[in-house]
Amino acid sequence: MIKFGTGGWRAVIGDDFIRENITRVAAGVAELRRIEGGTTPIIIGYDRRFLSDSAAKWIAGTLAAYDIQVLFLNRSAPTPLIMHTVMKLGLDYGMEVTASHNPSEYNGIKLIVKEGRDAPAETTAQLEEIIANLPEVKSLEFNEAVAAGKITYIKNPFNEFLDDILGVLDTDAIREAGLRILFDPMHGSSAYPLMVIFHTTRCTLDIINNNKDAYFGGSMPAPTESTLADLSRRVVSGGYDLGIGVDGDGDRLGIIDKNGRYISANEILVMLYYYLHEYKGWRGPVVRNLATTHMLDRVAESFGEVCYEVPVGFKWISSKIDEVDAVLGGESSGGLTVRGHIHGKDSVYAAALFVEMIAKIGRSPSEIMDDLTQKYGSYEMSEFNLRFQPEDKARINEIVFVEKKLPDFGEKPVKVSYEDGCKVYFENGFIICRFSGTEPLLRIFAEAPVKAKADEYIDAFAAFLGLSR
């Protein structure tokens, strides 16, 4: 069964991510396009994972066999670039071969729809049904389709993408700051655009882990505190002003301060919202998913604005940004976007905007965050991920989502929501338990004024479910 989660279809290479299934997805998209009356070409992009370039050619050849004009990149590209190109060219669809931040044994496909948005759940549900009922799949060899003019290499789409970002940055402020940055693209596909932006703005930029590596150096291609530990050490030893890490397909961001401190995605969101509102004068609300810090709520309230909570999945964030004209929206996993940019998360723009903030304010991220903590209070998050077997999932689902049982947390909840997983709200914190939409994981997040209290919430939930933390 080919199933699409919150970040597209992802599967283990050699098990389910095989040519037969890849071409079935492409044929399904061709049929979906026919049903919806699509007429525009489809752009195909791919990251630097094992099999991504080959899979992209298989997809292109399949689409060409169904008489769909294909726009193809002759190099790897981050997902935000494909979303931007779909938006700018007014295309019906784009497809990116990637498994984003998943382990190296995974690969997958993200489907992008009109306006450069993540495909909504109803679209992917329809696509799943189409794929399940497909007859024999047609396909052309890639070179044959190129020769027939059905596949066209698209000329550098990075130009407009980069120009749009540079056009809204205060490039003079960044030039004046003369920042020294150490950049870790984590062997992924977003090195080129960020290198162009930081060289254009006269930053001193050094780069690590820029080679193509099917195993991502033995690490997860996700910019977390543990995966950026080496970047942290190098930033301190090299005397850099900032370290920047982005995930495999360039939609998640991690920051390292000059003192080696990891700046979490929650802190990045809070700082950027504060900066955009107070320094750039961008008025409006903010959007977060339900597993993201409630500090954003406090900041928004102090501005006389609203913080809107939506389910996990960036499509919910982007649609709410449009609905309420929010300044920005993001999630605790490291993705965000800003009003007026693409309708999906983009670490390239986010990183550039973060550097502008440091240059304009003239203080380190730690100093800025410490000021905000003093003003709004402390918000500490803890996380527990459990990889489960099918029988574990059924048991947990029965307890939490069918019987709706909860542990004794030692305090009375303010409310409980089952909109997306199970979220328990307390007077000064929350805990959420939900199944991942991209991996066989149970994710538990908790936030409280101190980390020890957040850990207590998680320990209570884990013990209640018979899980060892």
C-alpha cells in the first residue's frame, strides 16, 4: 500500500521505494491531473539521497508516457525551490523526490499542488485510491522522452528564487555586520542557494558536509541539537559568529550560537516573530502547530495579536497564514515560512532572515533569547520518540484514542483535545501524544516553565502506556 503522510510518501529503499512503486505514483499523478483537468507541465526535482536522481528520471519518463510535458532540473534542488517554481510558473503540480529529514534508508516523493502548496489530505487520499486501482503503468525511457521533446531541462530556476529572497532582505545591514558563518547543509541539496545569498551579502562563509553522501555521514539529515553537535564544537573552536544547519531537502533550520548553544526551532520562531513585528513593523498574528511552543501565544498577546493553533502538517500552517494574514507560521520540528513568500517551509529564506536579524539587532541569538525569556517567562520543551511495532500501535491507539484514558499528571488539565493526536493543556504547560505522519514513531512532546516538569509529564505518559523512556 502506498500511503501519503504529512510530508508525502516515504518508504524504505529496496522494500517499498522501488521502481515499480515509484512509477505507480507518477502514473497516479498523471491520472489525477487528467481528472482535475490539468493542462500545465509538471516540474520534477530531487534531493541528494541514494536513488533520488534515478527515481526522478523514472517519474519523468512515466509522466511523458501519458503525454504530460515535464520540466526537469539537471541538478539536485531543495524542496522550497520546487514549490517556488510551481507558484511562479502557475503550474498545476510539482514533484520532489526526497524523504526530507528521515534516516538514510528512506526515500520518498512530495507532491506539490497549485500555488506551490503541499498537497492537502483530500488530494493525497484521492491519489492513494487512484494508485491502488491503476491498470498496467506506461513508461518511456528518460533519454527517449528527452529526444521526443516531452522532457525539457528547465533553465536555472534558482535565479528568481534567490532574487525574490535577496529583494526583501536588508542586504546593506548584513554587509555592514561582517558576520563569520559556518554552514552545514548536512550533505543535502540546499548548499548552493545559501552560499549565493551569504556570499552576495559579504558574509565570511565556511562550509562542512557538502559532499554527496548516501548515509549522511552516519547521522540523521535533520538539524537537531544532537546532529549539530559537531557544528557546535567547530563554531566555538573557529570563533564563528553563527552556525547554520539545514536538513536534507532544505526545509528545516537549526542554529548554533557563537558560544556553541543550540538554538531550538521554537526559539527561532519566537525571535523571528518578535523581530519582524518590532523591528520591521510587520503587523499581524502568528501561526503554530499544536506541538510548538506556547511562548508564541504570550508574545502575540503582548502585541495585541493572536497566535493560531493548527494540526501538524505544514499545509495547515500555510493555509491559516493566508486566512488570517499572519506574519509567519512554523513548527517545533524546524520549518517555517513568512508572509509573502512560498506556501511551504523554507530554510533558505528563514536562515537569511535570521542572519539579517542578528546583523540589525547587533546581539547574539542567546542574548536576544535571554531578553525574551526575561520578558515573557521560561518555556522548556522535552520530547520522547518511540519506534513501535504494529501491535504496539494498535494497543496505544486503543488506550489513548479509543478509550481516551489519561494518566494522573498530578494536576488537573485545563482541557484535552483530540483534533490531532491527544493534547492535554495545563495552566502552565501541555503534553501531546501523536503518531508520526512520516515514520513509524510515537511522538510525545511536553512544555513547562522548567524542563524537569516537562520531563515529568512525559514520564507519566510513557509509564501509563508501559513504555520505557
